[in-house]
Amino acid sequence: MYNHDYLAQTADGKKYLLNMHIKYGVKVQELVRIYFCWDDALQKVILGYLPDHLPTLKDPT
């Protein structure tokens, strides 16, 4: 919903939009999401994490 919330920055200052995720689990206490994107130039997957729950359309916290 808010792209700026899904930006990750590397040590060299390059920013990546973590626009893909893998979700595992159903219950909130056991739910895990791994956020990532693909960098064509590096030919690598860039992994990131989001430490807090982000706003959604249903829950705009």
C-alpha cells in the first residue's frame, strides 16, 4: 500500500523496494513473512525485514 515503507537501504546507500514476500503460517503468533526483491545488475536476491507491522487498507494503524 505504501511503497516507501518497504524500502531497504544497503551499507553503500543503494535503496531497494522489497516488493515481493513469502508468507508462512496462519496464526498471528506464528506468522512469518520474508520480504525480498531481485537486482538484475547483481543477479541476486536482496532480502530484508520489517521490524514492525505496517499499515494496510484494512488496518491503517
